[in-house]
Amino acid sequence: MLTRPGWLLRVEAAGFLGAFVVLYAHLHYSWWLFGLLFLVPDAFMVGYLANVRVGAAVYNIGHTYFVPLALAGCSWWAGRPMMMAIATIWLSHIAFDRLLGYGLKYPTHFKDTHLQHLGG
């Protein structure tokens, strides 16, 4: 098991997803908001309308932990709890995607990710 990076990355993603959901619950944010916004980061696929290179870049911006972590930091600094709720939902989405094997995209094809080549 410890020599299978794909398995380890999915276990790690499950841990992150659990932590983000627990944090969201601990901060008493609205669950309807969570459900409403959970799939919004997939809107970053719009870049694929241009071409696969632009699509991969735009998708990866929306699916790296850095951007929502920066949003969470700004939220904490500015005292804006709604920004923190959005950041936590966004982080949960990324962790869920990684748990399912949807990773960051290469500019070769939509199905080429850092975790695997998606079948089909």
C-alpha cells in the first residue's frame, strides 16, 4: 500500500475532505449553501471551449488548493465569514475530486491527469 502513490493520494484526499467538512460544520455554515456551491469549481472547465491547453490551465487554477487557501486567509484577515464558507466548500470540492481520481490536467487531453488517465 505504501508504495502505491495513487492509493496514498486518494487516502490523503479522503482525509482532507473529512477535515474540510468537519471544519465547515464546526463553523456552523449553511448546508444548503454547501450543496448549492459544491460543484461550482467545475465551471473552470469553460477554458476547454478555447482549446485543451487553455482548458488545462484554467481548470488547474480552479482545482489547486492554493487559490481557496488564499481566499481563506483573506477571509480570516478581513473578518469575512462568507468568504471562509466559500473557501471551505471549494477545498472540499477539490478533495472530493482527488478522492475520485480527478486530478490536475495535462495540456494533452482532458482525461490526462496527474493521478491517472481517465478511461473511456
